[in-house]
Amino acid sequence: MDITSVVTSKGQMTLPALIRKAFKIGSRSRRVRFELCQDGSARLYPVLDATSVRGALHDPSRPYDSSESEKAFTAISRQAAKIKSK
């Protein structure tokens, strides 16, 4: 299946609905990650933010702090990027 999208002069494009639905982008994920492959192709991955997994490891004795979750998510993302770049 071949799906085409237009890139604007600002470098923006709309992900077609079929792609958003296939990758479940939009309902819980608002970011995407592109991976450039050696063969010249690119891969698209949905990126979940910290609020989309909120409550997965809930500790009832501690109130939820979104800034703490965002900091932890950022630290994990940085570690994953370092590992991948090696």
C-alpha cells in the first residue's frame, strides 16, 4: 500500500489517518520518533509521554507528582539515547 502526504514550506506534514490508526498515534501519543536507516529509508515510532503510563506503578502512599514523572521519563530517554548511539 502506498500512502502519500504533502510537506509544507515549513517542513510540516499531516500523518494520514490510516497511518495514525495503524501506529495508534493521536489518542495517547502526540510525538513520533523517526529513525533513519542505512538503506535510505526511515522508520516511524510513536513515543508515549509520561502521562500516558501514569498509574502503572502507582504507590497509594505517595500522591502523584507529574513533574517527578516527567523528570524520570526524561532521564530514561537520555539513557536509551546514549545506549543506542554506542
